[in-house]
Amino acid sequence: MFKHAIVRMPGRNFSEGLTTVAAPAPNYEKALEQHETYCAVLERCGLTVERLPPDVTHPDSTFVEDVAIVTPHFAILTRPGAKSRMGEVEVIREPVGRFFRLIHKITSPGTLDGGDVCEAEGHFFIGISRRTNEEGAKQLAAFLAEGGFTSSAVDIRRMRSLLHLKSGVAYLGGGQLVVTDEVAELPEFRAFESIRVAPEESYAANSVCVNDYVLVPAGYPKLSAAMVQRGFKLLPVDVSEFRKMDGGLSCLSLRF
């Protein structure tokens, strides 16, 4: 059961961050409202939410998941694949250090984004992507092994529709995954029971299981209906402004 979450409010220059989305710039006031609703939903799930102030030096810093991996016993500071985000790592060290005494760190030439790491019952799938390289995945695997966890690498570099592994897969518990069509064909996930996301709803693959609930992006009725049919309790959250900056539900918090 998760007890805590760390989030960072978006800065006023949030729209100056990285994005591959051809869409109008996000509305800052609306992004603030959506972020506060997101925090309230996490609290409804039973988490105590640590709200960090905006970091205008790093426009992408609201996506805290990318700069740290958290386990029940230790944390790993990442080394983001985008150079403009590397400064976020030291900024997150102190907040993470309030909860974890043991903190590892990915070092050069490794790169690793937290959005490429999907945990399933103590096993960590590590995506090799445009942001995470093989050396970064190797270092993370070694840290996880020291802590008693298993891991495996999943190469998604040929999948141009995915920025991160968790753009295409979410673990819901009980051996069940939400997957996009491309990810569903990967041998690493064939042992799981999968809920496939319709291509027009692929963004909703980035859902998040938090204790008794599954957080899903608002506005994706086909996937929501499939989840409800499987017995999941859903909490839809509108994160449309964050989607414009390549962000999703999992990106916005560290949960532990």
C-alpha cells in the first residue's frame, strides 16, 4: 500500500518545457487546477502528498517521476536522457532524502528516465528508449538486484509512438496490464492478462494503480468501460494540459 507521494507544482514557464505534441501551449491556470485535483485524488487514495514549490529553472520539473525511482527501501536518482532536465536531479535529492536514507544514483554514460520503469510485483521492466540507454538500464538493474528485486530490459526504440515505456503499459496488479497494441506484442508481457487500449485512446495506457483505485485520464470511455468490467474502481483525472507537454498521470508523482 502506498502511503506517500511527492509532487511538484508546475511553474509559470511550464509551457517552455520539452514536447513532441503539435498542440496549442498549455494554459497555466488550468494546469494548476488540474494539478491540484490530481493531488486531491491521491489524498482520496490514502496518500499524504508532499507538494514541492515550482522550479522555474527547469520547466519540465513537474514531471517528478522521471528524476527518481523509489522502492520500499531505497531510492535511485536518475540521469535524464534530455540534457535540459539533468539539473532536476539534484533538486529532487533533498525531498527524496526526507523519506529514504539509502539513495543510489545513475552516472555517466548512463541515461535513465523514470517514465521508462514499470514495476510489477517486485519485478521492474526497464524500457530502452530515446531517453534511457542500455548503460542506464544496466546500472538500475544492478541497484535493484542489490535490493532483492528482479528486472528485465524492454527495447522500445523502434516504437516511435512511445516516448517512454509507461506511455504504452501500466501494471494494475493481479497479473493484469493495460497495453497499447505495439506493447502487447512484446514477448516480455505475454505472460500477463492484458487490457488492450484502442488506438484512438492510446494516451490512456498511462494509468496508475494507487491502493484500491486506478487513476485514469478523463475522456477515454472505451478503456474505462473495459477496466470497470474487470472490477477495477476508477478515478478519472483530467490532465489534458500536461498531455500537451508529453506528460501523463504517472509522470506527476513519486508514489511509495
